[in-house]
Amino acid sequence: MDRGACVKAIGLMSGTSIDAIDAALVETDGEGVVRSLGFVAIEWSDADRALLMAATERALAMAAPGPDPLIDEAAARIGVTHAAAVSALLRETGAADVSVIGFHGQTIAHRPDRGWTWQLGDGAALAAATGIDVVADFRSADVAAGGQGAPLLPVYHRALVAGGEGPVAVLNLGGVANVTFIDGETLIAFDTGPANGLIDSWVAETRGDRFDDGGALAATGRVDEAVLTAMLDHPYFDMPPPKSLDRNDFTVQPARGLADADGAATLTAFTAQTVAEGLRLLPARPSRLIVAGGGRRNPVLMAMIAERTGLIPEPADMLGWNGDALEAEGFAYMAVRSLMGLPLSFPGTTGAPAPLTGGTLHRAGA
């Protein structure tokens, strides 16, 4: 495609919280122009969620990606459900002439320290099912070059905040939290720690719920400072960026034995404090902290982040962004960049040795 030309692109994202498939339609030139055109979220069924969680557990026990009947079953479901999400988005928007789909797939294990990362999803099958070209496998090239393979969306965050006063930090609170620091041409990004992941695991284990709705359980609890201090005593938090995590690198084990509400409060404080620790690693204090992802809907978590960082976290929606669609939009944008041969990752974002493009193109007619 010609540089500077805007095209319509769809982005698909299913995060490690395994709550929904997000599908977003944007018009973009892959550089400074991005217009949001539509968004749908398709919740995973309980059966599919259980299958993906089992596949994740299986993958984490493997030394390297390889054939496995359970994981193959999960991959097949990912293909069917993501194709359905594309159809739902096209019906919702009435869009035609979509040039490309950015298909992130489902991360079941992220092990850059071992030289691999594993996102389930067959790009060729999705292209055949939808009749639209697909760019998939966004992370592997970066990991193969020695990068972390994550976070991948800082360049999209930079496009969104272009022209604003810096320095600005964009914080995404998904299963894992990551921060992007933008100050002129300086772009730094890394995972700060668990975001909703541990909180979700705790309420699932103690209450049978998927998440702490509105932080209601944490709001009634007390932070156990001893447990919090012990959890923060981890070498990851002192490591300089760039760095990345798998959702399962931390567990709720240190909080076991606490009352349900106290455990929720302590794990919520852990997320907030790890954000604060991460911000201290930045070269300058951000003037603004913009927050996307599901965690921005948790007022207890947002209040703890404010208290522990000294910054007022601003939900991305207050800037006119769709805080739910941001990651899906980002992979639509990244697919266009991939088609143009533009870099997706950078030394300051993943630790790649140089700015790298990435993604694998699957033609619909192939």
C-alpha cells in the first residue's frame, strides 16, 4: 500500500483475562492518522473460557510450543469465534472495503527468556473464513531478534497522543499492566506487573466470580502490609526496562489465609504499588497518566493508583478514546504498519536491537 494512504482495518484482541474478543474498525494510514469507526465485544462462553484456561495451563508446563490435542482444540475455537467477531463487527458498522485484519490471537504462554512466545490463532484460516487479508503473529520476529515481544502497542499510543504536551504515560490495565512513556521522540514501554490478573484469580477462587465488580470486595477489606511487602520483594520490580511478564508469573499464593475482602484489598494494592514502582523507572515524571483497559472501571484500584503514584489517573474515555477498544484498535493500526514495512517494536519498548517490523501476512485468496 502507498505510504500516507488511509485504509480501513479491523483489529482483534482477546486478552489474558479471557473475558471477551474485542473487534474494532479503524481508518488509518499506519502513522499519524487514526479514526475509530466501530467496536464490538463478544464475551467468551464459560465453556470456551475453561478450554482456553486449560490450554494456557498446558502450555505453561511445556518446554517449548508443540503439538497437543487440547491446545489444538483451543486453537480451532479461537478461529471460529474470531471469525464470528469479524462478522458481528461488519454487521454493526455496515463496513465494506476493509483492507486487512490485525489478528493478535490468544496468548497462552509468554516466555521471551526462553526465546519464544505463543499466541494461538491461524491467520490463514481466518483470511479464508472472512475473505479479508490477515496479518497475524505480531510478536515472534521481535522475540527471535532478542526482544521481549511486548508491549507492542506503544507506537499506537504515540499516534493517539501526538501533538499533546509531554511527558505522558499511557497505562493499560488488562490481565497484566503495561505502561508507555511518551516524551517527544522518546518512547519507553514495559510491563509493570499484574493488573487485574491476580484480583480476578482471587475472586474466582474465593467467591466464584470472574472479577471484583467495581472493586466492591476490595473496598470492604484491609490491606495486609506484611503480605504486600513480601510480594513486592521480587527482582522483577528492580529490573530496568524494557521487560515483560506472563500473566501467570505471579500467583495469589502469598494472600492465601487472608479473609476474602482483605485478600482482594491487598492484591489490588499490589497492582497499584507495582504501577508506582514502574513509574519510578521512567526518565522523567509523567505530567499525565492516561488509563485504558478493564482496570479503569475499578474505582478502588484507580484510587489506590492515585494515592501511590501521586498522579490522577485519567480514564482514556475522558480524552475521547474508547478505553475498551484500545488494544483491538491498536492491532488494526499495527496490521497497516506491517503492510507498509514500518517498525512495530523499538529498542525502548521491547529491547529489540533496532526498530523492527513484524507480523505475517495471509492473503484471503491464497
